[in-house]
Amino acid sequence: MTNKEPLRLVVKCNAPEYGDLYGLNQKISEEELSKVKPYMKHFTPASFENVMAIHGDPHGWMCTEENVPKVEEELNITETLAKHRKQQAESQKVYDKQRPIKEDSLDKVEAVFKDAPNPPQDLSILLKAAQEVYDPANSFRDNQYYGGGQLFIITKRSIWYIINNSREGNNKKINNIQINGENEAIGFRISYDEEIHELIKVLTDNNIYKGDMLIEEY
């Protein structure tokens, strides 16, 4: 199967004597590898002074940051480290600008739901009745399997705020929302309010929940 992700260097490991070490995000041919071997080293745990001080994977072909541009040039990498850092900096600027607005929206939404009723309901029924479902920062998609995450469910007459509460150690006695037949979440309901709907769009970045689940593979 062809890897559709662009070839680029990513941080694979950090060690006190080297700093960040960069490896390729996918396999390359022997011919390509021969081009970059002068700038890379094949590391093993024995290559480091103190393997216990290493963060990340200490195996494989990697290079120090000073050699990153040389490897990128030899392999004609367009998704460069410099480009990625510039994109991160621009994203951070946007986030910093939007953060006060999102925090204000969150405060207002939480104040509305604080004393809202929480009648028993089944999540699958709510999702079928929903006109829109917002998943802030993919929290429900990425954490449902582990008992976490939140959703905002918009129906014609109501807005539900769902908080997954099924992690080990959570007080599940207060749960009123069934997920797959188990009381696994807390749900608060208010009557539909256009202003609250708009605030939810802001604090969730309009991120729509698609019903999928992220399960990490080890």
C-alpha cells in the first residue's frame, strides 16, 4: 500500500548529548538512503551515554537538527522542518487570538448548563434525533474508548451537553446517559437557544462529530 503522507523528517528521539534526533516518517529505498547516510547515523540504545535519559525511540537512522536541511535537500523533501515550524507558529498566533473569545464562550455555556436538568436518555437516540453534534477538539472521538470526551448535541427543541464519565474511578452513580447499554455519561439538557448554539460553535471550532472512534494500536 502506498503511503500518501508526504515524506518528511520528524522527531523520533531526544537525548542529552544530541538534543532532538530526526528520522524519516516512512521507509525509503536503499538508493535514497545512500544519499543521506553521510548526514545520518544508525542509532541503537548502545549509541547513547545514558539510555535511561532518552525520550522516544532510540532505534534507526536519525540525524541531528543541524543536518536536517541537508537530508531534506538530498531527498527533495518539500514538507520541511522549517515549513512545519512556520505553520505551527502561525497556528499558535491564531489560537492565541481566539483563546479569550473561546474562554468567554465556554464560561457562558457552562453557566447555562450548571443547573440544567439531567433526565435519563440513550446516546444513540440523541444522535439519531440530532441536527448537529459538536465534538470539541475531537475529545469524544479520541477519548470515548478510554471513558472520556464531551459532546454538544443540537436537536430541534433541545441542546444537550454530554460528558463521558466512565473512566475507572469515576462516580458512575451520577450518570444518566447510556452508551452501548451502560450508564456511562452525564447529560444536561436545556431548551434550544440560538445564542447558546452560536457560542457552542465558537468554543468547538464548529467541529462536527462524525460518529467514529479513535482506538490506538500498540
